[in-house]
Amino acid sequence: MRAEQTALPIAATPGFGLRLARTISEMWRLWSNRRAMRRLSDLTDWELVDIGLTREDIALAYDGPIFDDPTRRLEQIARERARDEGVARRHS
């Protein structure tokens, strides 16, 4: 069989390797972020309030599909609260 007749072109191999590397990297990041979220659960309520979070925020961030990044959801929750508190202060 000649090279141009092979089932898997040589050019396809680096693409597969890149996709595999990205997938592994994404899985590592997700695992690392979930581990960081578990550490947030160890903080006291006072410490959580100090950084603008509550225990309910952490529970909401975890509530979702396993492959969703809870830290992104937690960031969204914190930004929404900060925005809402800023609006409330302006109207006071």
C-alpha cells in the first residue's frame, strides 16, 4: 500500500494529539477547580462572607452537571450579588 492510500493520513495524527492534550488539560483543570471548591467548604461562614460568598453559593455552584466547572458558576453568582448590592446602595 502506498502512502497516499493509507487509511489514517499522517497529517491527522498531530490534530488528534492536540485534541487529546486539550481534553486532558481541561479534565485536569476541572478536577483542580473542584478540589479548590472543596477547600472553600472548609472555610468558616465569617471567612466566606469576607470574600463575598455564602454556603448556599457553594452549594448552587456544585448543583449542575459533573463536567461543568463550579468555579465559573461561583464567579457568576458572586458578580451578580455584587451588582445587585451596588444597585441597592445607589437607590438608598
